Amino acid sequence: MPVDPHSHVPLYEQIVEHIRGSVAAGVYRPGEPLPSIRALALDLVVNPNTVQRAYQELERQGLVYTRKGLGVFVTENGEESAQNRSEAVVHSRFAQGIDIARAASISRDRVQAIFQQAMESPNDGSSKTQDVRKGSRREAREES
């Protein structure tokens, strides 16, 4: 899981976005547990409170539920909820980009070309992405 401590996006939000995307993509299935707070915090080298905050946000969004003493699990409708939430975020960011383009008087054709370029770009960070299900950073490096 990529977390960038230098990003303007808070760490807990980066964790939320990654897990939401993983749930939407079916990486985490309904009823399946997420990594423990402590394990994920150690793996990402962040404070456990950061992971706890991310899990609380995911629970607020209806993607996961907590079972005391057992962990955090994906809800039955978690995949659909995550997909809907991800689509809403994408729409919002597209709208922001379009607003910026309009303010800069960038033509519709140029905006579409930029969009197409972005869609074809391998700039998805996958080379730096680590699946939190693998356990440790060392395991992820060994698999590379």
C-alpha cells in the first residue's frame, strides 16, 4: 500500500482511499477481515492511531464493521458501497479538473486529449504499490 508522508493528503485518507479501492476491486470480499490495526501500522510505519482513524472513516462510510476482539471486516454491501464512493470521488475530481481547464481557457478538445493521455499513462503507482495482504514490506520486496 503506498503512503506518501510528503503528500498534501493526510496519511489516514491515503489509507482510506487505498482500502476503498481494494474493496471496490474485490481484493477484500464481504465478510473478509482487513489487516489488524497494529499489523498495518507496523507495515506502513505509521502510528496505530492513524490506521484506527482510517478504519473509523471506512466504518462511517459503511464499508467495514468492527467486531470487538476479532477485527475489522468488510460489510456485505462493502464492494458496492466502495464502488459508488470511488465513482463519486472520480466524478468530483473530474469536475475540479474541468473547472481548472475552463478557468485557464483550455479547449474541450485539449481537455479530452489530456484525459486520453492520462488514461493511457502507466502513472498509476503500481510499481510502488504494496498489497497490505502480503504482510510485511520485506515480503513484498522479496516477491519483486
